[in-house]
Amino acid sequence: MLNNPTIEKLHALRLPTMAEAWVEQSKNTNVASLSFDERFGMLVDAEHMARDNRRLNRLLKDAQLRLPNACVEDIDASPARGIEKTMVRQLGAGGWIHEHLNVLLAGATGVGKSFIACALGQSACRQGRRVLYRRVPRLLDELALARADGSYARLLARLAKADLLVLDDWGIGSLKEVQRHDLLEVLEDRYGQLSTVVTSQLPIGKWHEWIGDPTVADAILDRLVNNAYKIDLRGASRRREKTKTTQAD
């Protein structure tokens, strides 16, 4: 017979999965043959797994990844693409985030830069790290609005709390002077303390020209490029390949 007061106490202690697992154990006659330690271990494992899953879902929700289902296991790595399987495994392990390094992904449109960036973000979430995804044009708009309504410092602080910041579509359009300084502020907070992933259609060698102001460009790239893995993705547009496959089907 189930001890209802104990179940109520488990819920009061915010252990709902353990309570549910206990109820399920009572319905399974095979469990009765297990020792107390084994049964209790199963209850603890169920609660632990549920908490891990809830935390992962919360981290993924907060990350706002453009491709939330992208994962490192699905990255198509080959010498022809410019990214080796050993590199994918190394990045997937997450040591570079612990070392506060960056990952820079350059390549033509459609080659899979955003997928890899989001896969690295998802992997970081699975490792319990806080991740935040932003397209650079939208981030610049957010910073401009924050500056106007007085929440600029709070937004910078929020960005600085992310263990991994994913900046997608770097190098699109042109930068105004205030936008250059906004990017510098964001990256200054992260330099040597947090990691950043950047994707861009522009080759890394052209980023200095895109930023515009030589002094600010030197400062930004010094904080971003010198301590980074640099990946130059190659190959045909994967979007076009997907479209052709769909049409053929």
C-alpha cells in the first residue's frame, strides 16, 4: 500500500518525478524482487534525469537558436567541406568554451555555417552552459533600442552572462560609427572570459574592411580573431541541394 503522506511530502520537496516513479514501482511486481538500494537508486536516477531534461529545455529556450534541432552528431564533416571530423569532435567536447576561445565560420551562403553554429550552441546547452543566439543585424537593432530607452547597460550585462554567444550573419550591410562601438563593447566584455561563435559570408581577411574604422577594427578583431578556431567552409549551397532533392522526389 502506498504511503500517501510520503508522496505528498515528495511533491512538497519538489521531487515530483521521484513520487511518480515510486507509484510506478508499486504497480510493477518485478520491482519487488529488487533490493532497497536498487529501488531507491532507480527513484533517484528518475528524478535526476528529469531535472537534467528540464534544465536542458530551459537552456535551449533561453538560447533562442535559429536551428534548435541542429546537433554536432549531424554535422557533415569532410576535407572537401573544409571541416574535419576530428575538429567536429574537438569542438563538440566543449573544451574550447572552458578555455574561453572563439569559433569563426566563414563561407558562401548556404554552405551550412548557421547549422554548425547552432549545433555548437546546442552542444553547449547539453553541457549545462548558457547560450544566446543573435543575428548581428538584429543585435545591433536591439542595442540601438536599448540605448534609446535606457536599458543599454542591462542588455550588455545579459549578453555578458552567456557562456557562449552565437553571432550569425556577421558582415552584412555596413556599420555606422555607433554600431562599431556597440560590437566592441559586446566583445570587450567577453574577451578572455567567455566564448563567441561568429558566422560570416565574408572571408575573415575582409572583416577589417567591413568594420570600417581602422582603430576600432583593430580592437574588435584583436578580441575576436587571435584566440579563435578559424573554419573556412566550402562546397555547393546545401539549400540548393535540398531543393533539388525535394524536386526529384
